[in-house]
Amino acid sequence: MRVIVTGAGGLLGKKIVSLLSKEHEVIGVYHTSKPETDPYLLLDLSKLENVKEIAKEKPDVIIHAAALTDVDKCEENPELAKLLNYEVTKEIAKIPAYIVYISTDYVFDGERGNYSESDKPNPINVYGLTKLMGEEAVKQAEKYLIVRTSTPYGSNPASGKDNFALWLLKKLKNKERVKIVKDQITSPTLNTSFALMLKEAIERGLTGIIHLADASQISRYDFSIALARVFNLDESLITPISMSELKWKAKRPKNSSLNVEKAMKLLNNKPLTVYEALKRLKEEMSE
């Protein structure tokens, strides 16, 4: 397969490129965060005419992982969020290829959690709304797969910054106290686990919507305690707080956890429990 991956230097994109390029012809597309493998295209997709450069490559599959994922920045600049998360996606969906769109648990309002693929989205912030608009645009493609995930993390920095797990590990290793929210529940997902599930889904040509997240539905605080235990760090440095104590510009869903029964049934690469994923993270970091 000839595969193009947008956002190839990001947390998910980097891992997707690394995994798929072992067996397929992969071209990474990036703007500011360069991928670690060749070949790649340097494209500013905010200039919509640049999407034509992707079409010129005649890909069999386009994995569209590029997005404005900074939730507060989306709230502050909704026009930019709409451009990057919806307008770009709409143009990519016009290319004659198998379109795989990486979406988010934030398309849900978080009032009850454990959302399945058939549950009706109801975003409560600009990020979630523009990603949902992207989902709707992708449905116009001839063949598409919408993949929702949640709170990704991994063993390497991406796009010039640490993910939540790496940030927390640095703090705990430096014996610094941290305050972590106890009342926000998600489905934290190791990027390696995500990429393995995604690779299988694409190679099998799955279509429609599928939730590719790890299996634990857990608060940020409980995830942090689990991480401290797996890495033998001092969990007493972690203090639980509520979301209301943080000065976020955008509202966050209280419980946007994803039901992954469909992935469990369909895929050989199963979603991991939080402890399985964190042990794998530790192994990757030691390597």
C-alpha cells in the first residue's frame, strides 16, 4: 500500500509512520514537526491549495492525523480551529483514496462516559465541535474509517513537547509535587497500542467508525497513581484536585471515556489495560 500520513511528526503520527513503514510505502506530511523517517512532504495544510500536493502522490490510503489539538487554543481561536480541523479535512476527503480520520473522545459531552460508536456526539467545546465537523466531512469520501481515541501518550516527545505521561514522569523523578484532576475520566491510550490497532484496521479495510483506545476508563489522578507505581516513584507527591480549580479557557467533558468492545471483538491487537500499557511504556523507555 502507498500510504500518506498527515501530522507525521506528532505523537500519534510519528508512531503510525514508524510502524507502517516497515511493511508499506509511507510518506509523512508535516509542517513544523519533522517526522523521523523518509520520504516526507513539507506542507502547510492551512493553505488549502497545498492539499493538491497530497493528491499528486496518488495514495491508496490517507491517514489524516494532523489537527489543532490544543483545546484552549481552539477556544481562543475558533476560526483557526475550523480551518485546520474541518476545512483541511473536507479537502482531503475529496481525494480518491481510503480516508482514515483520527478523531477524539471530545466529540462527546462527557455526561455519562463509556461512549460507543453509535452514541450521538454532542461536543461542549470548539475543539470537539470542529473535530466532529471533520468527521461529517470524511463521511462524504468513497471509502472512509473514522477512528476515535482518547488522551494519547507515549515514550517520546512529539511536536516539540512532552505528553502528559512524560511530563508527569519528569516531575516525579525530580521529586516535585503535582496537582492532578480527580474528576475527569478518559481512556488514556498508549500511542504504540493505538498504532498497532490502527495498522490492523487499515490492512483489513475496515470502514465506518471505530473506537481505538485502551481499555481502562480512569481519572487523570488514578492514571497518575498507576504510572507512579509502575515506575516505582513517590505517589504521595500527587495531590488530587477538581477541574473547577483549574483556569481552563475551554470546558472539558467530565467523562469522555470510550467503549472499546467493537475493537475487542474485531481486532487481534486488543486494547490494553492501564497497567499493561504502562508496563509497555516502561519497556519502551528503557530501550
